[in-house]
Amino acid sequence: MATVQTVLGPVDPSRLGVTLSHEHVLVGMGEDTRHYPWMFDWEATRANAVRELREAKAGGVDTVIDLTTPDLGRDVAFVRDVAQASGMQIVVATGIWRDVPRSFWARDIDRIADIFVREIEVGIGETGIRAGVIKVANDVGGVTPEGERVLRGAARACKRTGCPISTHQWAPEEVGRRQVEVFREEGAPMDRICIGHSADTTDVAYLEALLREGVYLSMDRYPGAEGRPDWRQRNATVKALIDRGWAHRLMLGHDYAPTPVAAGAHRGEPATGPTRYLFVTTTALPALRADGVGQEIVDTMMRDVPRRFLTGAA
């Protein structure tokens, strides 16, 4: 079986354990963290990241799939540091989120694929850290022309390397349908693709239509947000899909996106209570078990499916 690339190097898939499907270690919108570093307290930011990941590790999470891209302020050297300090296994991403750089708007699609392939096979920048997943994103309003170029580049990189694709979609508008169409047009293998943020809808028929295409679904963004399904509604959707026989294609996560601590911010008392990385395991999964979901199904979603997604293994 192929190894899985993490920020600290390749690991045997048997070591992945409980895996969160869609998370972030640190998000810096607009690349402020790169261009205006004096605006942030990096000691406090690092301490918070290490604390939360240690808590998640102690709480039973073994691996986090970090889907932070350059337009989300990706800093894999920071992630490597906190992974070493926390003991958390972290898979990092190549790809592009919603803020497609202008240089991509007219770049040849094969050259876009080349960028992703380089970060998968050689490393990100000069760090030597290799991406283990490709992230793409399309939101409200659907797939823009610029976003479609990224989708096609990701599909071609996936075909060349076998590296899986994880998407951001706006499920209430069924944006995942168009994502799947583009991937099919490019000949990407459907079993290397996960359509993310799928728990933002309670439309089981739509989600089943995606699953019948052969993709995985990331049922994430727990515990929910105002104007979107809350965690109980997300659980109900997951349970409905389980009851229809789809547990082998479902993964769970939070899309937790910590941001850097502002310089001069009042730190106050240390945070108490479980980190957001533990909501699924401490709240959502116990509730699913109480609704009759057995431990074998839980292990399928939290262990087996992420392993198959990341490796392509049966």
C-alpha cells in the first residue's frame, strides 16, 4: 500500500488512525501574515496551535487533513513546527481556494497542473514538504471561469500523480454537481475525489446523486453556523446516508480555521473546554451512537474512508 505524505514525511497508512477530513491549522486571509508579520503575535499563535493540536491528539484524533492553500495564507513551515511539537499527523495541500490568483486566469491548464504536481512530487517552495491532497473551491454562484481552470488543472494533476482531490462547494446551490461534471470531462478517477462541505445541505437526494458518481463526501463544518444546518441536522443527514448504505463513502470534520493572534491582543486566561477539533468525536459521534450507529460504522467513517481516500487503496 502506498504511503501517505504528511508535513513530517511519509507515513504508513495503518498509522493514520482517526482522521478529520477537512480542517486548517492556520488561516491568514489576503496573505497578511506573509506581508505584514508585525501585525501578529507569533509566539501566542504558535502556542495556541500547539495546545489545540495536543488536545486533539490526547482526545483521540490521530491525523488532520489541512486544506489550507496559498490564497488562505498557507505556511507549511509553521505547520511542520506545530506538528513536531504537538505529535499530530498533518496532511497538507496543494491547490487553490476561492481567491484564484490573477496569474492563473490565463495560465495554460497543463501549466496549472504542473504547479500542483511539483508540490506533490518535489515539495512546496524550498521546504521539501510534499502535499498529500489537492484542494479546489467553488462557492455561491457556482463554478466561475477562473475556478473551472483550477478544477481542470487539479484533475490533470490527480491523473498524473494519483494524489486525491478535496473540494470546497456551496452545497445549497448543488455546486458539487458541476465539480463532478468537470472532473468527469477531464477523465479524473471518481474514487480519488471528495466533495466537501456536503453537510451544509440536508437534501439527501442531492448527496446520493453525488455518491452515485463514485465520489466521497466530506460531512464537515461541524458544529454548524448561523443560517446553516446545526450539528443535529448534520447528524441527521449523515444518519440518513448511513441508513441508505453510504457509510463507506463518508468522512467527518469541522473546517476549523484558526487565525493568528493579533499583536497586542489581550490573551486573557488559557482557553478551557475541548478544542474545536474535538467536537465531532466528543459530541457528534456519541449522538450518532445513541441513534443506533454502531462502532464499526463510526470506524469506517473516521478511519477506513480517510485512509482509502488518501491512498486509493481498497
